[in-house]
Amino acid sequence: MTRVIVAGAVAWTDVGAIRRELAKLPVGATVIHGDSPGADALAGRVAAELGLAVEPMAKNEADYDEKSSRRVKGRVFHVSRLTR
């Protein structure tokens, strides 16, 4: 099962770049996003249009590790940059 996290700039407007990358995902993939404006919202919309499962994750201060925002509920996430 493929699960992809999309988190990006709230000022992101390049829906084409997001569509290009999400279109590469296999059928049945899940797109998880931070439920914020910009890249997150675009990824959720595009993923739904492509028929992918979408899981928005609203921000919640209690979920963040005190030492690093990259650690959420004890999990470490590896980040990949989307390029235009």
C-alpha cells in the first residue's frame, strides 16, 4: 500500500506540478496532507480528482514532539521536494 505525505508552502499555486507528481502514484495510493491552504489543499483536491484516497491531517499542537516538528507521534518522516 502506497501512502504519500504532501506538505508544502501555503502560497503554492502550481497545481500542474502537483498533478504531474500525483499522477505517477499507483491505483489505490493514499495522499495524506496537512489540511492547510496552498500545496496541501491542492494535493487533496487533485488526489480526489485522480480517484486516490485522501487523508487530511489537521494541525494539532499536541501531536508535535517538543524537539522537532518532523517527528509526529513518534514517527520520523522523510521529506522529498517537489520541483517545478
